Amino acid sequence: MNEKLKGHLAEWSVFERIWISVFTAITVYLYFAFQDTLLGLVSSIAGMLCVVLVAKGKVSNYLFGIVQTVTYGYIAFGYGLYGEAMLNWLFYFPTQFIGIWMWMNHFKKKEDSEQGENVYVKRLTRKGWFLVAGSFLAGALVYAELLTLLSAQQVRIDSMAVVLSVIAQILMVQRYAEQWVIWILVNILTITLWVITLMQTGGNDWNMVIMWTAFLVNSIYGYVNWVKLSKVQKSEG
């Protein structure tokens, strides 16, 4: 059992170990210092484990994603962020199972994997980028109208973050490295969304801000890592 655990830990880079340790420590500190909710603590830690495993190309990321989508959706709903809640419950949650199935169909053998990565990486074409941009503009406008009808909070930021999140998740399931560029934008928007919401409502779930900040750092790392993987895989033919 110890040997197996050592084997898993050996696959984690120094950056990944420091990243998860620092942000977990901050999350736990905020939980006690600001009397944060236990649900927020669970959601934050599950979310951080999920995204770092995505950056590593690990199929197991989806297991933590299941926990995070359910808990985060509940928290967002409580703050009137209906776009975030619907995104997690109606889209992210079912796509976790789709992701497991699709990634397992493109699974890499242990001896063929780079740094323990599990999936083959694809790259987005220029045509793909035009499709992404067009989908975002149309989707954000339509979704903003829906959120307005629901009397949701922070409609513009929420609609943009949600539509970009849907696009990024689709690219993630399809194993595109460019998902990380979209995730970077999503994380910046969502950090802004939560800071404004918590300041206006007086809420104490600041773990959400820390979680999304961790996601932002991980997204930058994930993009660098997946581009490197795509180059290695291309050279291997």
C-alpha cells in the first residue's frame, strides 16, 4: 500500500505539491478564521484536487468533479447566482460521467504516458477558434436575458462566465489544450463575480474566492503542461 502511495506521489511535480499544499492550507485557515461553511471547505478542496488532476491529464479528476459540482451548485444557489448553480447542476454534473467515458476511450498505457498523463491531447484549429468566439457572443447574450427574467444577481458577469464555462468544459471533454485559455478567462470572471457578491451580501464563503484563485493559477499551469504534452505526443507520432 505504501509503495503504491509513493508511486502516485512520485507522479506529482514540485509545483503541483506546493500548489495544492499552499491553497489547501489557506482554505483551511479561512474556514476557521471566518467561520466559513463546512460545505464551502469540502467544495473548495474537491475542486482544487479536480483541476490539478485535469492539468495532469488524469481521468480520476472527474470523481472529485462530481463532489465539487454538487456542493458548489448548492452554495451558488444560496447567493442567488442562479447561472452558476444551473451550470454546475444541469451541465457540469452530467458531463463528469460523459468525460469519464470519453477519456477512458482515449486512455494511455502507463508505460507510454508522459509524467503519468492518461490521455492524448488535441489542438484547436483557426476554424475552431471562430466557432468558439461566435458561440460565446451568441450564448452570453441569450443567457443574460434568461438570468434577467429569473432576477439573478450579477447577470452580465454571470452569463459570460457560464457560457465560457460550457465552452471550456466541452473542449475539456474533447481533450483540447486550448480549454485552458478559456478556463483562465472563466476564472478571472468568476473571482470578480464572487468578490462583488460577497461584499454586497456580507457572506462569509471566501473559500470560493480562494478556490477560484487556485483554479486560475492551475489553468496557467495546465495550459503550459498540455501544450508540452501535445508536442511530445506529436513527436512520438
